[in-house]
Amino acid sequence: MTTCNGPQAPSVAAAAERARTVATRAAAALCLAGRDPSRPLAHATTTAGQVLVLVPGDGEVTAALDRAPDVSALLMVSDRAPVPLRDPVRGTLWLSGWLTPVPEAERRAAAVAFAEVRPEEALLDVGGAAALLRLDLAEVVLREGPGCAEVSPADYAAARPDPLAGIEERVLRHLDRDHPEVLAVLRSPVPVAAGETARPLGLDRFGYRLRIEGPGGHRDVRVPFARPLTCAGQLNAATSRLLCALRAGSREA
């Protein structure tokens, strides 16, 4: 059993998948030129790859679009670890392009597409207390760790989020809170110095990521599955096989 230490340059497809995965996170800021960043009510990238943003109907963003209905904008999405860490931000996604109101004739279909990936009560207020906007992408940049990857808008639209994205938070919190013995096995192939602790950092179809924190800083390591998963339903069996392999490796060492 091996672990992958540090960042590696992702392939185009991998970077696009990671970008779509980070886009599922809720924390975001919307930036228009010459204005302070604001927090949208919600945002979503639809199954078809269209970026939609929900903002207050009487807010500054809506007022700016009333004056110029096609403005350059940046949507910044933050990916934060689901467990408390000293440095909790795992990555940042920058989606930049031209922001326009969704035409009235297209609002219902756009709201349905939004709700399919992120149900939001504020969608019921579109056309009144909320405004639904479309961000036509010109540039997509993903930062994870010390490196950045640029993804073409076409590759971003064609990609899909990691199949475990919807359950990652729940699984990692449960692991961190209730299963220190499992965490100890997952970290067993990783050299850990005195004073260092291992915390769950991430989970995707390729395996678990651990954050090794110590007095002098931290490092991230990956503990991979034997093969990538294709759906969340495979997680329990894949984790059991991984733990068995790690325990066997510990006995042989």
C-alpha cells in the first residue's frame, strides 16, 4: 500500500472534475468590477454545465445589472474541510465571465435545473425577492494546495463532480468524531513524528486524504483505494478492502 505525498499536476479531465466538485460547495463570493464582493443567496452549476447565481432582487448586483445587463463578474467558491483544521481551506475555484439576468421566458427551466443540483427555498422567490442570473464563463481557474490549474469553459461544462462529493462531509465528520481506530489504520503507512496528529481532510473516488498536523506545520497525504469508485454505494466495501490491506501490510512490516 502506498501513499501519494504532496500535489501532483492534474490531467485536464481530472482538473475539470475537481473544479466541478469544488463548485458544489456553498461558500461563495460574487465580485463585480468596482464593487465590494457580495455573498450570493446561492449558486449552482447545472448538470449541463451552466453557472447560475441567485441574488437578492433589490441588492446592489441586481441594480448594477439594471444599468448594464451584461457585466464582467467573478464567482469565487471556497472548498473548506468538513472537520476543524488550522488551515481549513482546501481549494478555491474562480469562475469569471459575463453576468446577465436569466430572461423571464427561461426562468422556470433555469430554476428547475438549479434545484436539481442544489434545492434552495429562495428559488421560489425568483422574479420578486430574488433574481436568477447566468454567468457565461470566459475563464475557470482552480487552486488546490500550492498549485493552480486552468480549465477551459468547455471542459468544465462537460465534466461531472466527483461521485462522492455529496456524502464526503458526513463521512469525514463521522470518521473524525467516532472512529479514531479507523483513522489510525488509514494513517498507518504514513510516517508520523512525535507530536503530529492525523485528521481526515478529504474523500473522493480515488481514496482518502489525510492532514498530518504538527507543531511546525502540516502536510497532506493520500491513501488510495485499489481502484477508483464509480458511485457512492461502493464506498463501504472499498473502505473495508482498504483497511484490510493496510492491516495486512502492518503485520508484514
